[in-house]
Amino acid sequence: MKSSLLRSARPRIVLFVAALAVLAVVAWFIGSREPQAAESPLVCADDAASLVSPLFSKRMEDVALVSMQRSPVMLSELAGEHFTVGIFCSYKCPCSDGYIGRLRDLRKRYEPRGVSFIAINASADENLDGLAQYIQRKDYPLPVFRDEMSAAADQMYASVTPEVFVFDTAWALQYHGRIDDDKSGLFVEEESLRLALDTLLAGKTLRDKEKISLGCAIVRTRPLGTDASK
């Protein structure tokens, strides 16, 4: 009697085990595909490119920025002991936003070595209130300053976010361009800013002082290169 019951139940057991195996395979297939979707390249809406900066042939003049406390701050007051890294940022740009973790790591690594990090927001379609909300929401890792009249951005010829400018203590530009060669952070082959800072801190001259940065175009009220007084 028992043997006959086992024989009759065996096909159902086999089918049940087979169904479990199929479900396991399907779950593995779906799970293995999910990371692929997250690893797509990060593309900004306009994907603009940085311009060649004219500052390699002259010095950066001092300009007034606005702190998050809405008080004026001169750029010279923000200088580091050895170098100052200015990074143009945007709270509307996914490319700028994607570098938050990497900027936190860079500041932690180089600030103790006399490198000051500041973020500059110059887009005409953004404001201090939006910046304050963004900084709090994202726990933004750098001190942020508003370039209300685009004086700093115009002098540096900054055109995208993110875009990096590294100055020495005499405010001579030493490196300009990208943070690294992959906006998504998934396929980075060259950590350009880190390599530049390591070279400069070692007292050596950079072979490549400028690397094109890709990101969102900085919104201006007038074309770059035009006189603000006209």
C-alpha cells in the first residue's frame, strides 16, 4: 500500500522539484540582469564639453563669491596651504551629482596635505535656496559658494559642471578639466585630478595640464566672453 502511494506521488514530486529549479534559474537570470541596467554610461542632457582656459597664460584675479550664509567671501580667502581646487557644480546636473562620493574621498585624501576644496555654483537658473536644499539632502562634501554674477566662471572660462581648476598659492592655474575619465564612476581608467594633485604635491610639472571635462553646460545670462558692463 505504502509503496503504491509512493509510486503515485513520485511524478508530482519530480514536477515540483523541476518547477523549483525553473524558478531558481529565472530568479538568477533576472538578478544577474539588474546590475547591467545600473551600469549604463551617465549622459547629461546636453553633454557639453569644457573649453580651453586662458588662465594658463595669466593669473586668476580675486573675485567675490557668496557663502551659504549669504555673506560675501573673496576667493583669495579660500586658498589652501599649497593648492586650491575649485569645482563648478550644479544641483540640476546629474553629472555633477554623480561625483559627490568621489569628491568626498578626494577632500579626505588631500585636505590634510594642504589642498583646499571649494565648490562654485554659477548657473543663472539656480539660486542659494536651491543650493541649501541640495546640500542638506545630499550631505554635499565640499563648502559651496555662489558665483552670482559669473565673475569667477567668466574669468576661468568655465563652461560645464563638473569642471575643475587647480591653482597654486600665487593663483596660477596648474590643472584644468575633468575629475576622471568616466562620469558614471563605473569604468574609471584615469583619476585625472588625483594624478595631477599627486604630481604637483611632489613638486613636479604636469605633462598634461588640461583634460576635457564633459557635463551640463553652465547657464549664463549672456554669452561667455562678452563684456558684462555692456
